[in-house]
Amino acid sequence: MVSPKAVPADRLIKELAEIIKENYPQIKPPIWAQYVKTGSHRERVPDNPDWWYIRAAAILRKIYLRGEVGVERLRTAFGGRKQRGTRKCHFRKSGGKIIRKIMQQLEDAKLVKKIEGGGRTLTPEGLSLLYTTSNKIFRSLMKENPELKKYIIA
């Protein structure tokens, strides 16, 4: 079994986003998502029309990596530097409404569950999705580079 930590994050997130888009109708962007920036540190709205699914996949991966996670910790993780012209840059958190809405949708899809004391964690179905996707990616990587066979855990 290959851990989601063992595969490249960009490929895992891209593959998860496709799976989420095709198989989970509970997760879909609201009407306002096409007009909103992802945080105050951004200048424009996202260019990719599937950015909602990509963010949902990235949140799933972050919850796997960090364990129990709340909206505030994810806001910090998805934040960035605010360009302020000639003045120094400052860190700004990401928008909380987007993360909160995606986490609620992931909860409706039974991939994430609330925990006592605040925050959310992955359900067995969410873990299974991450592991099967990372296995699929690792198998495709192994076809490209057979030397990776030594990293398989039996």
C-alpha cells in the first residue's frame, strides 16, 4: 500500500480533483465561486474553471497530512504574501468562506467528519479514496521508472 505522502502532490491533487468532479455530485462550486478571489492576497479570481475541485482535493490531502484540521489552520496553509506596491509584503490568510463551504461539501459526501472539540478528520471512505488514488498514481509512475519498485510496502 502506497501512502499519499509517497506520490507527487501535484499529480495526486489533479487526479483527486478529477475523481471528485466525476463521482461526487455533492461537491460543486456555488454560483458566487466564479466571481470571488481565494484570499485578500490575490489580485484576480482563479483562471482555471475547475479550481473548486482542485481546492477540495488539496484540502483532502492537507487533512490527511495534518490529521485533525479546522478552518483557521487551512486558511493559514492556503494564505500567501500580499503585494503592497513599494512597501514590504505581508502574509495574509486565505478566505475562510471557500474553505468552510468545501469542508461542508466534503462532509456531505462522507469523505470528512466533524470531531469533538472542533475541526474535521478523514472518514474511512476518504482514506480509501486517497490510498486508491495514490496507488494508481504510483503504479503509473512505476511504469515510467521501474526503479521505484523498491518503495512498495508489502
